[in-house]
Amino acid sequence: MSPAPTAPRAEKGDDPSLVVGVDVGGTHVKAGLVTATGDVLGLTRTDTSRSSEGLVDVVVGVVDGLLTAARGRQVVAVGVGAAGLVDHARGVVVLAPHLPWRDEPLRDRLEGRLRLPVVVDNDANAAARAEHRFGAGRGEPDLLLVTLGTGIGGAHLVDGRVQRGRHGLAGEYGHMTVVPDGRACPCGRRGCWEQYASGSVLGRAAEDLVRQGRPGTTMLRELCGGDAARLRGEHVTRAGLAGDPLAADLLAEVGRWLGHGLANLTSALDPGVVVVGGGVVAAGDLLLGPARRALAERLPGTGHRPVPPVRPALLGNTAGLVGAADLAREAGG
Amino acid sequence: MSLCLGVDIGGTKIAASAVAPDGTILARARRESPAQDADRIERTVADLVEELTAQVSGSGEQVVAVGVACAGFIDRHGESVVFAPNLAWRDEPVKAHLEALTGLPVTVENDANAAAWGEYRFGAGRGVHDLLLVTLGTGVGGGIVTDGHLVRGAHGFGAEVGHLRVVPDGLRCGCGNTGCWEMYASGSALVREARAVVAGGGAHAAYLAGLCGEDPEELDGVMVTEAARAGDPAAVEVLETVGRWTGEGLASLAAVLDPGCVVVGGGVSQAGDLVLRPAREAFARHLTGRGHRPTPPVVVAELGNDAGMVGAADLAARAVGAGPSGR
């Protein structure tokens, strides 16, 4: 006879504990209480601070506020995602172009003040983790997240683990060379992928067309109030979705370059799913359709191998804090 | 002592060895490869296993597992060879068949992955947990270790780096696409460029032309390396070109992976610094964030043609829990 049944082991979803997730960006600190199923309670947004000390104070203040808001529900850890180079093992923010921190031992400082276990990671790593656990790549252990913004960032998971590389610098996808001696990149090199497929490239291409007074730019011109310098990727997305053919062409062009770069990444990493994040993915298939076609056409062995699905990110701008919280939960918070 | 066997199955020969837990090869055997007969390949592997088992049993060693490596796509569970360009295997359940034939646990791995693993465990990348291996041969193969784990990918197609597009609308590749890395950075590219030099004639081509008896088709990679070693400027230039393309492609991969070490293997790597110096220069020049990050060393593979066998044997050892506990 089998032994008497005991209480079923608690599934992750039954875990009532909370983890504070914090996303430290260049302008705001976003935070919330994150459940074991990735839901966010009490989302807050606070202005950042320009001083290193001040920014630590902001994070502590935000977390304290959330601990109070948790009203007796158990909070077991704090996860912080920061926009910059993070030494994950030591919990140090090494270098962050948009933050005042340099070699900031953030984990130790926060643990000292908060009396909770703290995990610190790069924001893109955190976002990839979130999309893997709760978002567009749920359950897929080999996931590639590519985020189109000013440049192209992202992170990849292999067998369910975020890969950081030897120095925490993995995931600089935007600086793969896609055109030898191509367009100049602020990184000092030429032909970087992000000069062909980022959100800012889309805005710049639209700006050029409007400045040249090309026919068909009426809608783009209206969207920027006649000031071409104000054109951003989002404007092109909006125009494309409203049926503007020129905007659709620009999105398709960026989409094709997106697909070519994704083919290179897929050859190297063979992800089970590609998740594309950033504001411009609001364009949906106007961008991702051409990207998917270019990927399938370019991938070696197409027809003999599966082509990974290319999906828009689901979690938007809470991905960083949700993922940071989940990494902290996994670390044993 | 418990040993594992490593078997490298190629289109012309099958090489096998008995490998100690520290990566030392204790015995070797090889056969012609019956590449066009799926069943005979498996029986030949079984024969080699039997031969090596007999060889080492005299000294009291026991064979506990077999690791098999071949070029091609292996399903992610390491059970079947989905497609192997040089062998008759198509969706061949190699693991099950070989286990039935040998009575031993069998591990199946892509050859470049196995070579990367071998170099990571016992070779040029020993102890570097984030490692990129590229092999410059007929094509360009690759193997990636991240955080001490082999990247097989979601479908077992990981680290197939030879068809990265490095030049839009570039040279036409046998895969049907254009601008693939291996059209610029492989042994085939080296020979193609050198043949073009010979075909072009003139004083510049004289040395290479002499080596191949004026017939460009007779020229091979070894001759080019030999000419470069002797100081022939044309051969040096061809190796530099291939090295430069190698370095550029590596820089793109390093942006993605942030490896602690890059290991270059394959026939072209035997040219040593003649190809690696230009590769290192181009790599450093094209690596994003240069000046703000350490440039990983680019080194020649240490295990040569044994890397795949040794890596496969170690992977087999780990699969049965017989290997030294690594990371």
C-alpha cells in the first residue's frame, strides 16, 4: 500500500512570498512587489539622483516604501536591474554610462541597509529572464532577447540560464559588424548592426526623408510638427500603423536588417525563440514580418532546420524589474 | 581505472582512442570510413570499441562509456544525427544503435562542439569557462562554451558560425547564400585566393607557381603556408587576408559572447602566427569597447586532430558520472 498522502508540495505558483524588483534606469527608478508568478503589485516610479550616494538612497527609500506597502506579506529578497556593466557575481555596478555609479558595491551596500538578500544584474539580463519566465518566451530554455532602442542590446539564455560572458559583457549584439566599412558608429567602428536596425536608425531615416522634402512625407511631417529633428522611431511606427506607405517602407527596411542580424545570432546560439523588445516593436508585423522573412531566407540549412519564432516582447517596461526580482527569488531569497 | 573512448567519425576515416580522465590518450585505433553506408559506419565504430577495449584490458583498465563526434547536426538530446554532410546518416538514431552494438552508454556530439569541449577541458582553453573555438578547414566550424556549458542550442544547431553573413551581397557560398564567413576565412578561401594569385601570373606569383608546377589546381593550403614560411610575399599576403577576415568575424562573435579565450583550430591554424597575427590585430581593432575591456587572447588549438575525440570521450565520461567533477 502506498503511504498516507501528505500535503502536496507547494508549487511555485502557490508561493505567497514577494520579492522587490527594482529597475534603475537613466531617468527613473521603477520598482514593485513581484509575486512568484511574475505579477507586479504597487508599481512605483521615482526620479533618479545624480550622485552615487543619492541614487543608493533613492533605491533604499523605494524598497522601504514597498516593504511597508507589503503589509505583512513576506518579502524574501530584493532584485535590482541596472542599465550598465554589472559584475553579477560580486553584485557590483562596474560602469554605467547613464548612472552615477562606478565600481559601486551595490549589493553589499543594499544588504547592509535593507537586511534582505540582494541580487544585482544588468537590466537586459533581467528582462530576458522575465520574458523567459513570464513573457513571450515562457518556458523556452534557449531564448534570445534583442531590444531595439538607441542601440541594440539584449541577452540570451542557454539551458534556462542567463549568459553573461567572461567579463559580464555578453549581449553587445548591436556591435556585430554587418557591413564592412559601413556606417560610422559612436563606438568608433563602422558597420555595426545597430547602425542599420535600431530604433534611432528608424527615426534618423525618417528625418532625412522629411528634410529632403521627399514626396509622401506628409504624415511624418505632421507627426513631428514640421520639425524633422524631433522625429523618433515611435513616430515612424505610428505612421506605419496608420497606413502611411513611406513609414511602412522604412519599417520594412529596418526589419530586413533586423532579420539579417538575427540570422547571425541564430547561427551562433540556435535559440528556441527570439523575443524583440523596444518601443518600435509596437509596429508589429510591419517590422517583424520582413525580419522573419530575412531570417528564414538567410539562415543556413533552412528547410532542414527549424527557424525560431520571432515574437514581440510581452512585458514591456516592467520586464527589467520583474526579471530582477525573479533572479533574486531563484538565488534563494 | 575507468576509461572512456572517443570516436571521431569523418568522411574518409574513423579515428578512435581510449582517453584517461585527465585527457591523456592511452591507445589509438583507426579504420577507413564506410561513409556511404549508415549501418557499416555503426558496425565499424563497434569494431573499434571492441579493439580498444581489448587493448586496454591487458593493463586492467575498464571502458565505461563511448563518446562519438561527427560533423553535422545532432538533435539536442544527443540521440540522433539529423544530418551529416559527409556521412550517410539521416535522422539516424546513433546512440540507440551503438549502445545496442557495444553494450556501453554512448554520447553523440557535433565534432566542433566536442573539439571545443576538449580544448576547454584539456587544451588551449583549459579552465576558461567562456570559450569560443573556431576551426578553419574546408569550411568554418565553431564550438561555444559559456559558463562551463556547451552551447548546443534549442535544436542542436548551436555554434554553426561558418555561415554568418560578413559581407552583404558578398561571395556566393555553397549553402546558396552570399557573403558567408567561410567564403573569406576558411582553408578553402585560402586556397582559392592563392590559386587566383597563380592564375594571375607574373613575378608576384612565381614562388607559388613553382610549388604547384604552374597548375593552380595543384595548389593546396600546406603549400601556401610553406611558401609564406619561406618568406614569399604573395603567400604571406593571402594568409594575412584570411587572418584579417577571421579576426573580424571573431570580433562580432565576441560582442555577442564575451569569451575569455578564443581558440583557433583546423588546417589553417597550422600556419601559426602567419595567420593568427593578422587575426589578432583585426580582432582587437574590431572588438567593441576596445580600450575599456580586456581583449581575449586568440590562441592556436593545442589538441589538433585529437580535440574532437578527447572532448567526446570526456563528455561521455561526464554523462555516466565517471569524469572528474568539473564545473
